[in-house]
Amino acid sequence: MIGIATADDLVGVADIASWYFYRCKKLGEFNRDVFCSTWQRLLQSGIGLIIKRTNGTNVTEAIGVIVFPDPFDGKLAAQSAFWYVIEESKGLEGGMLHLEAERILVERGVERIFMTSLINQRECKVGQYLLKAGYMPLEVVYGKELAHG
């Protein structure tokens, strides 16, 4: 079942975020409380939006986006913060969740979306899907932990 996540869904989204975070070797440590409180504030403010898929009980896929006016031309834009898919599910299921996310964003007046794709074993599949869906590669993001002290 596909729908918009609420604050009540954040624990389930955090479950797959944690699962994904450790498999993708992201920078830092995953903090469930920080994830949930941050997304609760983003959802309440209307800046954040999470579209989720459930199997009736658990969240199996989720796309989180931040909505903002593009600082270059003022058009309403969305930037993906994550696209988590539990491998035990049916994968991207033909991009159904992504298409629903785009539909909801259009309804909300968003004019462009920027999708992030992690550099991991799924990147090729996700990249090919996004290219077929009309996206174009725009930039590469590099990350680094900064030393303090």
C-alpha cells in the first residue's frame, strides 16, 4: 500500500533507514531519535514529505524529500533525502512509489525534483531507471568527516 507518511510512521521509516544506513556504509552513525525528531519537524513544517510503501504491517520502501524554492530562479523544487528499499520486498516494483511521489509533488506545485542515487550496488539500476524517467545527471556529491579539536 502506498501513501504519505505521518509522524506515526516515522518509527517504521527509521527501521528501514537504519537497515539501509549500515549496508551502504554512510558517513557517521545512525541515530534513530535524531532521524525521527528531524523528520517530525520537517513533516510538521511542510518542508519535508515522505511517501511510503507498506506490506500491510511494515514500511518496505520510502522516499523522503525536502521542498524549497530554488535559490537560482525561485521555482518550487524538491530534493530527495533518501530512497530506501528493503531488499526482501519486490525492489523498485517498476518505480511505482517514485511515480506516486512525483504525482504528489506536482499536486503541491513543485516544478522540479532532484533525485540522489547512492554509489553502491543498486546505483546502476536506480540510475538507469531515473534516466529512463527523464532525469539527467547533474553533479556528484563527495562526503568527508571533519576533525574537530
